[in-house]
Amino acid sequence: MTTFSNPARGLSRTEFIALIAALMALNALAIDVMLPALPYMGESLGVTVENDRHFVITAFMIGLGSTQLLIGPLSDRFGRRMPLIIGMVVYVAASLGATLANDFETLLAMRFLQGVGCAGARVIGQSIVRDCYSGRDMAEIMSLTFMVFMAVPIIAPSIGQVLLLTGPWQTIFLFMMLLGAAVLVWTWLRLPETLRPENRRPLRAKVIAEGFVLVARTRQSLCYGLAGMFVFGALYGFITTAQQIFVDIYGLGVYFPIAFAGMAGMLAVAAFLNSRLVSRYGMRRISHVSMLFYTGLSLVWTVLSVIGLLPFWTFFVLLVAVMFFFGTSLSNMNTLAMEPLGAVAGTASSVFGFSQTVGGAVIGTIIGQQFNGTVTPTATGYFVCGALALVCILFAERGRLFGEGGEAARVRP
């Protein structure tokens, strides 16, 4: 059994990847498992405006993103383990609270708290990887983690659909509570502290501010972080309207989870291929090529939707292709953002997590609220966000694409 010569040396490589993926997958589960249930939630809790059901997703994203600015500095001061465990306890408790909600406002409050609890898994999971790896090794681990993580969107809507056949929509939250509790126990028993004592940073306003300033002043990190925010925003815009697109526009009904799984499966394939290719071609080349294809295909999708030549299979092929290039770009861009900032990994991860989650949620909500019975707003959102991400990449690379390597010197506070 292979072990690491790093702070997580007590775990095999396989268990390390599986545990980090499970922690991060709680975020995807909390979003995707309830997509089939949104109409039932709205009907049960008296939601009269169809697009308002999107706020069930948005409330979680706002809680997830806003808390990350606090979680990062806390984990840099007190270590990764205890803030992570406390956050997961909050997630489990909020999942239980959601089953007891008797109005839409209470449900949104519980969803916000679920996001608060998940913030630790989102930020600290990525920080743990950075504690143990760097450079292309980190990129490979992140890709493999992302591949396992993407198994959740493949099966989550189907799980939600099955749960709806066995009980009311509250059953979904009970399932989330039980799964969260299982991951909590796994973390408690198996995950050691990965932040070395010499790397802990004081929890003082000046020190925290210095960490944030360091992130903002590191050109590569800031620009790749913003690029990730834009592509996440497009994804969230699609997720909030996925049930309406697949069911209301294309009439898939109970087959919606199957179509969603096909799309999400391509993300897992892309993440696996990226993990195999990144050590050979480098993070920059792969992410830059991927974003060019992502944006170009999104433009084709937009044009076809505007002129009305978008039957289901044309739409689906374009969606799957765009999501493939999303999968081969995002983990590399996140790694490029984190790579120079190992000395403040928790703070850096929190800044990027905040910008990608809250910024992405705001962008995605704007896109979702434009839903008009066609896929044009979604397609346009993908194209505009892809173009903005490319602008950020060009700024990070001073106008040059396809550079070799992907490693950067560490920036020290």
C-alpha cells in the first residue's frame, strides 16, 4: 500500500483521494440531488412564481460562499481538522432542520446553514491537498479528486427521483443528513491534521488582511481565480434551469436524471483524461485549449438557439461537448491559482472559494432568472462567461497562451 511522505502519510493514496472527494462531493450532492424535487417543494410550500424555486439552490450557494472567507483564516490558525469537523456537524444539523421546514423561508434558512456547514469541506478539502502536494502532482490529485467528485452529479438526480418515489421531498434531506453523518465519522476517525505547526498563521486582523492582499496582488492567482468564477457562474446558471430545460422544453419527464447523468458523466471522463495528460502537457496548455473550445462551442450553441435550430440531440451534444472542456479546464485553473500561495493556502482557498461560489451563484442566478422557455439565456450565459474567463487568462499570462509548464514560484507573506 502506497503511503505519502507528507502530513497525511497515515492514509493510502486511494483513501486520501476518496476522502477528499467525499468531502467535496457533499457540495454537489446538496445541489443536484434535489433538482427533481424543486416543483414538489414549490407546490408544498406555496411558491407561486416558477423561477423562485431557483432560490433553493441560490440560498445554499450564498451560505457556502460567504462563510469561506472566515473558514480559510481559521484553518490557517487552528489547523484543518477541527474547523472541518465543526462545519460538518452544522451541515448534518441543517439537513435535519430542513425536513421540519413548514414554509419556504424556513427551508431557505436551512439551505443557507447547509451551505455554511459545507464551506469547511469546500475550502479545507482543497487546502489539505495543497498541504500535501504541489505543482503537477497537485494537479493530478485534484483531477482524480474531481473525477470521483463528479460521480455525484451523475447519480444524484436519479437518487433524488428514487427518493421521491419512496416518500415526500423531505426524504431527500434525511438522506443528505445520513450521508453527511457517515462522512463526518470517516473524517473523525481517519483524517489527521495536515497543517504543520510552523505553517500556522496568527488569527489577527493584520495577518488575515496581509493574506488577502497577497492573494489580490498575485497576478496569476487572482486572474485564474476570476476565470474559475465565470465558468462556475455559467454552470450554476444551467443547474438552476436544468429541470425546466429537460422537462418543460424537451419533455423528458422521468428521464431527466438519465440525461443529466450523461452530461455529468462527461465531466468525470474529462477529469480522468486531464489527470493522465497534465503531467505531459502541463496545466496551462490544457486549460487554455479547453477554454478556447468551451467558448467557441458555446457561441455555436447560442447562435443555433437564436435561429431556432436546436432539437434535443443537437442541444445535448453541444452541452456535453461544452461540459467536457469545462472538466478539462477548471481543476487546472484552480491549481494555477493556488500554486503560488502555499504559504497561505487556507486563506487563498477561502478567497477563491468565496469568489467562485458567491460570484458564481450571483451570475448563475442572473442567468437562471432570464429563463423564458428557451435555452437561449443558458447558452448565452455560457458564451459570455467563457469569453470573460479567456480575458482573465490572457491578463494572467500577459497576452500569451499555451505556455509550457504550470509551476510557479511560491509567494511568501
